[in-house]
Amino acid sequence: MFNLKTLTKKEALEKGTKWWNPGKAKQWHDDGIDLVIGKREGYYFYDMDGKQLMDVHLNGGTYNLGHRNPEIIQTLIEAMKEFDVGNHHFPSAARAQFAEDLAKVTPPNLKYSIFSSSGGDAIDVAIKCARYVTKRKKIISIKNGFHGHSGLAVALGNARYSKLFLSEGEPGEYVHVPFNDLDAMEQAISRGDAAAVVIETIPATYGFPIPKDGYLAAVKELCERFGTLYVADEVQTGLMRTGKMWGIEHYGVQPDILVTSKGLSGGIYPVSATIVNEEAGQWMLEDASAHISTFGGAELGCIVGMKVLEMTNSEKVRENVAFISKYLREGLDTIKDSQSNFFSEIRQKGVVMGLVFNHPEGAKYVMQSLYRHGVWAIYSMLDPRVLQFKPGILCDKTFCDELLTRVETGISEAAKKVELHVN
């Protein structure tokens, strides 16, 4: 067996460019990032050359509970003594229990869990369920949103992700409206021909703009009035990241379908879920094999997911998220005040944060500077003014203090570099 430990960072970069994804390798090189991740633990990981980085990107929340969380790993080890992926054709104790656990922690109108192995796949399932219920094809989503790269989900997002592959759908099949523009949403829904509205509760790739007061509730009311399903994409805002189990809880909305992924895996075993109301799940009584997935609801993934829910949905974790959200916000406000000509806004709901800079690519400069100072955060791909800043839900005060020190230094350095370029 090939020993990965014998591969050098230089060889990994060369092989990645030659055999993996030459364009992405070039993109990171052009952005000044030469990262190849080696050792990882908790909210830190290390470059293959040994450089330590504090992780506040978390791969979109995948490492919500930290890298290689020992409780999650032990759960998987114990499960592997008896279980494997399982067989998707048959009932399973693991899938049944996990589905019940999800029903207990999601809004009370939701019932069935349909399992996949990624967020995009789970969004595909949501679209299929909505089309089944309504017998309509049109799907409404947000301009500059993102819901995954899979077959149906890719058309919901920015054309950057769908046009290259001729995946935009037929004319009128996918409609995109500006976020927080209720008039535009009403115009799209009121035609009465939409199967669903799919919205990230706080759109991540767009830089975490916060919903205006009453906006999401008004969208849900429009959906109910015109027979359209409301799909809450909670892939990045779920699992206590906003201070509640699901971000949508802050806005008084009970969605018809809720999608969760990333952190549900514990960063250890891929699993995602589309939790639907009874009506949206009726297709399973008509043709239970109309949608199947070999790895959807893999039994090992379900067991890991149950442990994630147990660890996440506790008062202690809820209190910790409240503490670190407030503590980091106070520190970031101080930094923003000292760099007010450059650091202009903090968008926040719990540990979901977008740091906005007043340069068209300000967050790229900040990302590069933070990387040099041992912090990994990434700019928003659809708005490079905004840095996605996403600490984990188990962070402690010591971590936050060190993080704020490094962030202050990094932002100060980036501000000076931008000023030099502008002048």
C-alpha cells in the first residue's frame, strides 16, 4: 500500500496540478495560498510543512465540532465492529433511529428523513419532492445563492456554476430573485406556478447577508398562499451555528422541507438529510423506489449523525455558542473601530459571520494576511469584499483570545497593503 507520509508537500502540489484539478491549484497559487493540509486536530490544522492554522472556515461548517473529534471517531470505530454501509433496499435500525432523532429536533411539521451523502444531493431530493407534491416544475431561488453542484441543485445558484455545464434548465424553469427583495419574491411566487422556493437561511457563498426583519416569514406566507413549498437550506446555518439548532428558528418559519449536511457528518463520515413534511413524502407510498441512493443513509453515517445530534443539541453547547458569539463580536467590533476606513461591517448570527471590507476584493487581501499569521478563513466566492468567518461551536475563551490577536494583526497588515495598492 502506498504510504502517504512519504509524499512531500511539493510532490502533492505537483500531482494535484497534474492529476487532480489544475485550475483550482492555479487559483490558490494566484491567491498566494500554498496550503496542503497535513495533521489536523480540534480547531487547528497544519500545513504539510508544519505551519499551524486556526480553522475558522471549517469547510463550510463540516468541522463544526472540530477536526477529528475524538468522540465522533470513537463512535465510528465502535460502529465498524458491527456495521458497514448497509443495503439501501431494506429497512435499517440505524436509519430508522436516525430518522426519528431528526424528527425530534426539527420543526414539528416535518416527519420523514430522506438520506443522501452530500448537501447538493439532499437539495436535489428536496426539489424532486416539491415537484411531486405540486406537479409544477418551476423553482425559485436567490440571485448569487449556492446550493451545491449536483444535477438539479446547481441550477439554483449563480450561473457561474451551471452555465459551463449547460445546466441552467429550460427557460423559466429556474427563477432567481434578489435576496431581501420581497416585492421581487412576491412577483415570482404570485404567478402560482412555482413548486418551491429554496433559500439558504443566511446565504453563505454570497457573504452571509442577514435576512431583513419579517422577510423570511413573509416569503413563507406567500408560499402558503400560492401553493408553493418552502425549502430551508440549513447546510451551513444548521446544527447550532446560529445559537439555535436551525437558523430558520430565529425567523418564526416552519419550512415544508429542511436540508442539512456538512456538520452532520462530524467531519468523519459523509451523510446528509432532507427532512420533509408528510405531504412531501407521499411519493414513498406511491413508489418507494422512485428515489434511492446506495450511499444515502449509509449505516455508519447514520450512527455518526446520531452522535453529532446528541453532542450538538445540548444546553451546554447552546450556552457556549452564545458566549463565544458575544465575546468574538466584542473583539471584532474593537478591531473594526480601529480599522474603520477598511473594515466596514460585521454580519452575524451566532458563529455565522461575514466580515465586510470596503475594497472590491478586500477579503482576498485579508485572507492572504491571515494565512500568513496562522488563521484560515476564506473570502466569499460571489462577493470577495466579504470574509467568511465561521468559528466552531466548541471553541473556548483561550482559542478566541488567540484568534482575535492574530486577526487584529492580519487585518491591520491587509489594510496597509490595500492602501499602498490604492495609492
